[in-house]
Amino acid sequence: MSAPYFDYAATTPLDPRVAEVMADYQRPGEPVANPSSIHPAGLEAHRCVEEADAAVRHALGLDSHRLVWTSGATEADNLAILGTASALRARGSARHRLLLPATEHSAVLAAAKAAEQYGMKAQTLAVRADGRVCPDSLDAALDETVALVSIALVNNETGVIQDVGSIAEKVHAAGALLHVDAAQAAGRLHDPALFSSADLLVVSAHKFYGPKGIGALCYRPAVRLDAMIHGGGQQQGLRSGTLPVPLIAGMAEAFRHPDSPSEGERQRALWQQLRRRMAALEGVVLNSREDGSPHILNVAFAGVHGEALRGLLANCMVGFGSACSSREGPSHVLRAMGRPDALAHASVRFSLGRFTTAEAVEEIAETVAEAVQALRAVSPVWRELQAGASIESVYSVTTPLNLA
């Protein structure tokens, strides 16, 4: 029997309904025409793309936005940040600063760094111990020189949901644009205001039961973007290249089937079940908020060596930081939240979804418990904690840690 899957934040299984739709566009011997072609088959492919465009924007409550298909969230984030930076420089704008939380995905952090070639200056915003942006940090940084503020609606490592509504008000009052990475939020959160406040919003199909290799950037018509990929001038010249119709159709179908409120409640119950099992081990630090996304639970195990824990859980399908940077050492997200390297390295991200069962939760909980107990049996740090020392004193943390 294969191990239960708890890495939905890295990628999700393909929904059977999505696979069925895609199969209709990928039958052997029946080529799907290029949607840029003007013959009947090409026009039919173009119609499919247009319908998919409308379906995705409608699912996000962004009917008045425009959409650019990309290869995924990373490309969409780069287009949002670099495309905006290039357009501002071309117009001679005095706005040259980019603001983003220190907990952002590496795609956003790297794109912000690359924007320096357009004269932009990136500045990271401090976050609180629970992962939310410090309001004072944002207030102090906002002024008439800020061009763009980038923020993930749901953090991919901790599941924390940022107060985008409040952030948007401040950003727009300062005359800046708001770029929201909604890769972990689309299809799961149901408040339209969370998405509609964004000037630029990024989504990815494979993060929500769709195919890999397709994503989108939705943007307000007033936003000016320069292309980052050049060629035949497809998509109003913003992203050249032949559009992958089967992938686009699959993404649209995934977004036509968001998680229902009852499914969200079911996942929240599984989240609580897993948290209770982890809390029973004692000395477990909760890196996620109670009111965060119901599909991500991140915890740190005190008195456990991180590298040894990864070794014992090598066959478990869980996450250690972001899937894109899990081999690079302690998570930069947890470090920004004030977690010391030892605790950050001994953290595990469990991410679940619509195919997760209560039985799977029990199975993964038992496996992790055995690994943690085995490592603590030979841990001098754990003996110190058992003798009465606090986690804060042992790990030299000044901010109280929230135990699971």
C-alpha cells in the first residue's frame, strides 16, 4: 500500500472531471488546432480558449479583469512584477519601490530581485510571529515612491491568510498597485473580496486539481504591462507562444468545481484531527494559525534534529518548507516568523485536500509520532525540556511560541 498523500500544497491530484475534459482534446490522431489559425478548427480552438478565459475569471469574481495564460504561477508572478516594472520605467514613472513580506514564495522574491534591472528597489516587510504582515511595517514603507506591493493571499508553507482587504485599502490609498499570488487560495476560499481587491492576481491549475504547466495572470485593464516573452504576438502581445488548448480546458474545468463550504469544513475537521494527534506528542510548536487555510498545517517538533527527522520521514509524502526550496535548508518563511533555525529545520508541513481521509490522517500521524519519539529518546535537548526548561529558553526565543 502506498503512503498517504499529504503534500497538496506542492501539487494536487488531477480531478477525474478535469482528466475527462482534457481527454476530449487529446485523442490520438485527432489534433487540436492552433487557436491562432483562422480555419474552422482553429476558430473552434479559439472559442474553447475564450470560454475558458471567462470561466476562470468568473470563478475568481474577476469578470472585469483581463487574463493572460502562462505556464504556471512562477511565470505569472514574473510577468506581474517585471512586466509592471518595465512598463513604469518606460513611462518615466517616479515610482520605483516594490514591497513584499519576507515570507513570500521564492518566485516572488526572485522576481523582485530581478526587477532591479528596471531601476526598482525591493524592500521586505516584517511579519509577526503568526506570519501575518506587521501593519506598522507596511504603514511605514508606503509612500508616493512605491510602485507595487506583492503578497500571497495564503502562504504556501503555513497556510496563513493575509488581511488582503485592509492591505489593499492602504496600498491603493498610496497610489500603488497590489499584486496577489492566489495559487494556494483559488478554489478554496469563497470571499470574492479577497480576490477582487487585487490589481494583478496569479493562479495555477496544478495547485487546485488541474494539470501542470498552465496558470494565469488576471489584471485590471488600467494596469500597464510589458511582455517578458516575445514572439508571434499572441495574447495581445503580452505572452507570445502557441496556447496549449488541452491544458487551458483542463484548468477551466478545475475552476468550475471549487471546494464547497461543506468540503472546506470537512478539511478543517481533518486539520483539527491531525493537530490533536501532533499535540499529543507534547513540545510541538504550531506554525499555522487556527483561522488559516484548512488545507495546510505546519508544526515544529522541539527536541528533534531536523535532518534526522527528514531521514526517518523520507518515504512520507509531506512537505519540509516550500516544495521549490525544501532542499536548501531551514525555511525562510519560518525564519521570518522568528523561528530559530533548529526549530525551523524540525518543522513539517502537512497539506491535505478533497481526497484526504480520516484514516489517512491516523496513518500519517502514527508514522510521524514513531519518528519523533525515536529521535527524542536520544535527544539531550528533549531531556532538558522534560526536566522543566521552556522551549523559549532552550531555543533562545524571546517571543512566546504557540504550542499545538
